[in-house]
Amino acid sequence: MTVMETTEPGTDTCAGPPRATRRPDGRDQYTISEVVAFTGLSAHTLRWYERIGLMPHVDRSHTGQRRYRNRDLDWLDLVGKLRLTGMPVADMVRYAEMVREGDHTYTDRFELLEATRRDVRARIAELQGTLAVLDRKINFYADAGRPLASEGSR
Amino acid sequence: MTVMETTEPGTDTCAGPPRATRRPDGRDQYTISEVVAFTGLSAHTLRWYERIGLMPHVDRSHTGQRRYRNRDLDWLDLVGKLRLTGMPVADMVRYAEMVREGDHTYTDRFELLEATRRDVRARIAELQGTLAVLDRKINFYADAGRPLASEGSR
DNA sequence: TAAAACCCTGGAGTGCGCTCCAGGCAAGCG
DNA sequence: CGCTTGCCTGGAGCGCACTCCAGGGTTTTA
């Protein structure tokens, strides 16, 4: 009934999903609104991804409606991961293009992935540095500010 | 010859209020271009930070030029850290406002910092998930060592 | 003392990643 | 049959975080 809209609720099971396959098995065809429900992306965004070339061609029904398949969901999964590394969409598009172009882009793809991995590692390190700062600051606040932390309830 | 870049991992050790470190000692007054060199931010950005209320008011010379002091650099340091957690500038402004407002915002500040810390931890976890995906994919590419695509596309 | 280098302001412009709009098919139902 | 729901398209619009510009003072160097 109300599967529409871009809201986020749905699965609130932590952040990082160790997903293996949480897909309605058997099926290999989904409408855009189903994909919205799966990915948390909006339909607008899904169509936009396609327009800019971030998606491999998505199948269409005989009336022109999108029919996503499992491989599309897998791809969106990867895109989602890359997205939260901060990789610009343009770079992902480049990667998608290389995939489409075939085997001779093999090495380039490999290198792009490795570069990305380096970036991710660097970002994790940065964040850990930030965490250290926050910890220090929080401890400082906690030590200095006696009038808190004793709030019974909650 | 600039010292820019934020690549310092676990610099400084002490945890607390005073934190003078690796700054042209003795001095406590810097022009905007010196701050640019220190922080890697542009002068535009520094002025913009001030306009939007992200900076406590910066001293001025008798002719109206900015004269940053060590406490300003410390603040910019924190801002830089928070920035790379992805915290929106608006939130940092809110924090800055609370600092200006005085002690009665103490608890709120504390909570904001803690919430931020939770976010950072979550983001680190996400990134580590992404790292795992990248590792798998890179290994796959490396192992295959030969054309073949299972990018979820064709 | 003149040129060069540096700094000031308010406001407009930019790039990114969406997000929304208007207008319009297609299918299911009551 | 009309109504509602779901999807389609191209293009305009938005929020964020800067970034740049015009026009004009000030400070330093030669």
C-alpha cells in the first residue's frame, strides 16, 4: 500500500549490513518503488543515476517502465558503498563506463579500486584522529562539568 | 615551504584546555595569509566562517585587518576535525553559538559532542565495511588476472 | 613616493548531488 | 466509464560549502 516516498525507516538494523542476500528470492525483477524500498534511494535519484550513466542499462517492461534485476541491485549496493567513501559521482560514472567498455579497461579499473582503497584507509585514519580529539574534549567536559552525568533516568 | 595539510595523526598528547603546539612560538598574532598557510583554508573561507558566525570574533588591527590569535587557530583546528567528520557547518555554528552563550549551554555542548562521537564511530564502521567490499573486489580482480567481468553488469 | 603586495566588504557565482515540477501514458477497480 | 495509482520524461530548482568579483583602502618595498 504505502511503499512510496523517500523515507528512511524500513530496516533499522544497524548501519553496516553484512548482507549476503536479503532479496525476495526467486524473483529477478523489481519495479522502481521496490528498489526504492531496498536501497533507500529515491526514485528520482535512481532515474538520475541512469541519466548520468551511473547505471548499466536497466531493462524496461513492454510499456517502458523500469524493471530492475538482481545484478542492478548488486551494482547499486556497490555504488552505495563507494558513495559513502565520499567518492564523487563522476568517478563512479567513469568506473561504470569502464565496465561497459569491456576487458581492456581491466587494469584501469583495478587501479581505481586500489586508489579508492587507499583513500578509504586514509579517511579512516583521519576519523580516528578526530575521534581522539573528541574523546579528549568529552573527557574534559565530563571532568570539568560536575553538574551532569548524574541524571538518573534516561 | 608551507606547513599546510591536515595529515597529523595523533599529534599532541595532553588533554585539556591549553594546547599550544608547533606554532611560531612567542607570537600570538597572525595575518589572514599566515592562517591560510597554517590551515590550508582559503582566505575567502576564513572570512566566510566569520560572516556566518563560525568564528568567535577575531581581533582587528587599528586599520581593520584581521589579527588571528592562537586560540583562533585552536578553534580552526577543531573545526577542521569536525569538518572531516562530515558535520554540517550549520551544526558547528550552533556549537560556536553555545560556546559564546556561556556556561548554561554546557550540557547541550556535551551532548552534541557525544552525538558527534557516535556518528564518527558509525562512519568508521561503515568505511570498514566498504573496505571489506573493496578488498574482496580487488582480490577478485587480482586473482582473475584475466578479463572477465562479474560487475553485476555485463 | 610610487608601485607592488596585501587586505577589506557585500554580493554574485559555482559545482555537486540530488529534488521537484509539469504534463502525460498505462493499468486496475468499482 | 471515470478515478486512482504508479510510472514516465526533460528540465528547472535547491541547499550546501565554498569561491570569486568589483571596487577600494593599507602596508611594504624599491
